[in-house]
Amino acid sequence: MQFPRDDRDHPQAAAFRDFIRDTGFPCVGAKSALSKGQMRILVARDITSTWDDMRIYPALLAFAARYRRQPDLFQSFAVLFEGPGDLDEDGFERHLWDRVQSLADKDAWLGHPWDVRVSHEPDSPHFSLSFAGEAFFVVGLHPRASRPARRFSSPALVFNLHAQFEQLREMGRYEKLRTSILQRDEALAGSVNPMLARHGEVSEARQYSGRAVDKDWLCPFRPRESKVEAAEGP
């Protein structure tokens, strides 16, 4: 599958690359993806609208297919939205899950099974999103984020492959990388991010929006049964 033309020359894409390259930005994985030319960028209109979901979804499938062909470390797919720029943290979180739900519903309708390496239940400590059978972790950014590392000039969703974290674990590099990111984030924000946790401890869904949520928070995402699974039955 060919990746649709990305928006690398869009001014917003240039601003995002500058954001990642900034010396204070803590995620060294994102820096590596960018420096290796493995960060795909798509610019969409409005995170509160379904307008570009049919552009985002095939690009996400192409990204997953590319990773299967060439499973190199540090690949990311960033969707940058032109607006709105005035969403508070609750509003951004709501629309993040609206977009994710829309994409997941399309994936189910096309019959793609959930990645068997992760759970489809959003309250499970083993939850991850899944598109085209590949598990994904999502990082949300927006102008009014409370954590500086999540405070980009417009709403954005960055899709990272779960398999890459497992690769790092197998190579014995995961804990070192995680510690580096935590230390850099604390230096930038002046405090430790209370939402960060390892996969398998608590649901990663709590981390997607960047908002600090309490123990009673309920994820609004609802997985849909794929057409293939429905046809096969129990």
C-alpha cells in the first residue's frame, strides 16, 4: 500500500518539526523518528469534525503496512489539525476520542481484527488501539495542554506503534529510554507527569489526551466488533 502524499511542506508541518527539534522537548523517540525521516505528517482541518477522517484512516493503514514491510524502530504518524486552537483540556480530550472512535469504527467495518497482542477493552491495563491489526498508542497535543511537552500550537494526534515498545524491551533499551524521557519531561515541566505508567500497569487510554484524570475516570471509547468476527460468530 502506498502512503498517500503527506504534508511535509505545509507550514504547520514545519512548525511541528521545529517543536520536536527544540532542545527542551523530552521525547527522544520522536526526535529519532524525525531525524531518521520516519515521521509521517498529515495536516487535517478540524479535530471537532469528521471532515478529514477519510484522509486520515487510509494514511494510518498505509503507515501500518509500511511498518510491516520495514519494522525499523522509531516510526511515527502525526495528524496535525488546523484548529480549533481554543479547546480546553476537557474539550480536547472529548474530540480526541471522537476522532479515534471514528477511525476505529471504520477499521471494524472493513473487517480488520484487533491486534491479539493487546486488549480491546479500554479499562484493561493491556489496552491499546488497533488499526489494520497493529496496536497503536496515541499522544495528544494542543495549545492549552497543562504539560509543556504536550503544548503544540494546534491540536495534534501522534500515532506510535505498540510493537516498537516491545522491540525496545527485547533489545534491553526500553527502561533507559523511558528514564531519559521522564527526566527530560520533569526538567521541562518542573514536576513528574502523574499520568505516565508502563503498559500492563494501568490502561494507557488514561495517558492519550495528556490531561491528568482521577481514578474514577471512564474512557469514552467503545470497541466495535469487526465484520469478520461477527460473521465467524462465537
